[in-house]
Amino acid sequence: MVRTGRNLLAAAIAVGLLGVGIAAATPVDVLTYHNDLARTGQNLFETLLTPATVSPSTFGRVFTRIVDGFVYAQPLIVTGLDIPGKGTFDVVFVATENDTVYAFDASGAVTRALWRQRLIVPRSGGRAVTWREVGCNDLVPKIGVTSTPVIDRASGTLYVVAKTKERGKGNFVQRLHALDLATGAEKLGGPVAITASVPGSGDGSVGGMIAFDPLRQHQRSALALVNGVVYIGSASHCDIGPYHGWIIGYDASTLSRVSAFVTTPDGGLGGVWQSGGAPAADDAGNLYVATGNGTFDAQDGGSDYGDSLLKLQTTGGLSVADYFTPFNQSDLDAADQDFGSTAPLLLPDQPGLHPHLALASGKDGTIYVVDRDQMGQFHAGSDSQIVQSLPGAIAEGTFTMPAYWNGTVFYSGRADFVKAFALSSGLLSTTPVAQSGDFFGFPGASLSISANDATGGIVWAIQTDGYANHRPAVLHAYAAADISQTLYASDQIRRDAAGRAAKFAVPTVANGKVYVGGQNRLTAYGLR
């Protein structure tokens, strides 16, 4: 069962993923990508920001903070944190592509960083990697921390992966860092270099083994903390091989590697990138990831899962418990139509024959509704074995994360409007029940929801289609009950302009504020 609403948040508290409160004065933490392990994007305890209070006259930019690199990672929030020698603060954590993590006062009252930690090993000659060194201009000018970290509130630890170039020819390294929330200091004997080898005869294998390549592998997907293990997904830079999809697990208390899984051990590609989205997890600790273009032969008894939705059991290592692969996988692969351009979203329990559902979607714009208890695997000719498929529902495909609230799923596709699909008895409406008046270019917008349980819902979206031309991001707010109703847009008032856009940016909404990462800047919005 995947819980939502009050039950989901109560469960999240128990595993240290989302601290919440019922009253307006009780603070809310955001400790993981898209708020919870189901990746719904909901903050259901927001009482300050409502459709009645959010408007151009009442809401806008309240502060900005300059940082030393682009911010692709979603900002995270910890409330009531004691900072030695400075006091107790609500803190917003920001990670940059220059291999730096910042802790800022989330209220904006203190203008300087509470602490700042460079993720460079002393005396290593280390620095962030340049785009020329990886041969791909997808991320410019530097590549350091791309993925969203994850926080364990109980142990006071922030986990983050940094990519560096260090002294010596071709010495590229990826490391998992465990930082003290209060000081930024390294913990647990870290950082540790990310290394792994698994049996396989696929691309780049040597002697029947495939080794993790810290130069070619790109760690874009957000980190996941599940049952005391930090899971790290990996794909590539611009499909430059050899590469594979990897999921590697590290013990959160010792930083020792406990598991490693490759999606295409006897083939190639199959990256786990998900446009920055995190692996989802159910109550049993199973992980759900979507893979990109790559070799697929599982239907013939093979071990390769390109363009697939995977359910990975996590007991005794990582292994495939079940999977779904679209019938047209070979066409998707040939046309670079990654199935895995968006991370899975796990829906709350539904009535009927299929209570446990996952949503998946990719570059071809089809939305797939899959029974997590019997995922359907591969059927030639059609996808009739799954609960539902909606071909072309998102005309130009999805590169961003949908969100769920109160019986509705919200999508923002490439070159499309924000669309709302009603969910009833485990099925989505075949056409949108509402859509925004605003059009979003590439890549669309990853969406977040704020609400007071089942009332006062707002859909928040960051428009980043101006990123290539260094234009400002635009923060949009829509009434969740009817997303054709625009409540606010940051380009309506000049003084509210956000920083320059960083694609795949995700808005973080907590305690009456919205935080937007961008190019060398964090921008915070709130009530005026």
C-alpha cells in the first residue's frame, strides 16, 4: 500500500522523510525529492498559501541568494535546526554544479549562508568537471552536483553525490558525501568514491565484468533513502558510451556499498536519468525506476531492460521483481524516444481489482497506468495487459515530473499546457478535465502541490524554457481545483523576476514560501 494525505505524511515521519504538522504554526520539512517516496509532490499541510492569498498584489519575491553554480537539485527544507553559535533556524539547503552545498536561513532574515561546504577532497587538486571534458553541452559550464540530495532528519545527515576532476590525467571521481546538517562537516568517515562492478558481457565489459565509469556515467536522478540505504541512479552525458543504467546502494550509517544493479549487463544504455526524478518506493521497500533507450531482451529470458519500468526488490541486494515494457520498445529505442524520461509516480491505494498503481510516461507522450502487483512485462502487439495506456496524452512527451492531489494527476509536457487528468476507480480520464492557459516549451515543468489536506490546493510550476538563452525562470501558480485559473506568475511584476532558468528545476513549497533554483541563484517567494 502507498499512503497519501495524512496517512502518507505520518508514514513519512516514521522513516524520517517528511516532518509535518497540522496547525499553521507547526513547521513542514521537505527532506526528499518531490516530498515523499511515492513522489507525489504534495505538501498537504500548507495553510498560509491558498488560492485566496496568492495573487500579484499579495504574493511575490521576498529574497534571493547568490550561489556559485547552477542549481538543478530541488532545494530541501529542515525546520527548527540548531546551528552552533548562531541559533535555531528553518534552513533551506541548496546544492550547485560547482560542487558546493549551502545552508541558508529559509525565512530570509539572515542574508549570509549559515554554512557553506565545498565537496572537494583536500589536497586532491579537485574541481567540478567541465562540459568539454565529458563531450556534452547538456549541462554547462560545470558539472558537479546535478541530483537532488536526500536528508535523514533522525541522524542529522544530508547525503549528496558530487562529480569531480582531480589531479592526474583522466582522474574523474564521483563521491557520496554525508554532511552534518548543523555544520556541513563530513560525517561517517566520508566521502566515499562510488565504485562497483557487476557480471556482464555488455558495452565496456572487461573479462566478463562491467565497472562503473565515473566519467561516462552521469548522476542526474535524485537520491532515494529507503530503509537505511541511500540509492544512487545513473545514466550518461548525451548518450556518449559506453554506459549503462546503474542503481547503487550505500548503507546510510556506514557509507559502505551494499548493492549494485545494472539495467543492461549484456547490452548497452538503459540509463536511469528520469529528468532528475528519484526512484520511487513502496511500503515493502521495493524501488521503481524507469529506464531510457537501450537493449531489451528480458522477454526472451535475458537480463537487459531498456525502455522499461522496473520493480526492484531490495532485500539481499537489488534484483528485478517484475517489470513492464511497452510493446513498441524497439521503435522507441530506434527513435530516441526514451521511456524513462520521467520518473514513476506511485498512486494512493485505489478501489477495485488494481489497488496498487504506478504511473509512467516518456518522450512519446503516452501515459501508462501499471498494476504494481502484476506489472504485465512485455506483450507483442499491444499494451492491453496493463491497466490503462493513453497514447498521445501529452502530445510532445514528458521530460518533467507529474504531481498528484485529491483524485487528480497533473502533467506538464514539452511544448504543451499543464493538464489535469481525473482519477476514478484506478483509471485516468482519457482526456484532460482542465488545462492551463499558459504554454510551456521544452522541457515543460516539474510540478509541486500545496494544500491544506483536501482544500486550498495550488499547482506550482517553474517555466524553464528560456534556460538556453539565459532568460529568467517564471514561477506559476494555478488553482488545483481548476488549473485554467491562474493565481500568479512571476513575470507579471518586474520586481518579482526569478533568476535565470535551470531546466528540470522543481519548486519547493513549505511554510508559506516557494523556493526556486536557477543559474547561480536561489529565489524565494512568499506573502508580501
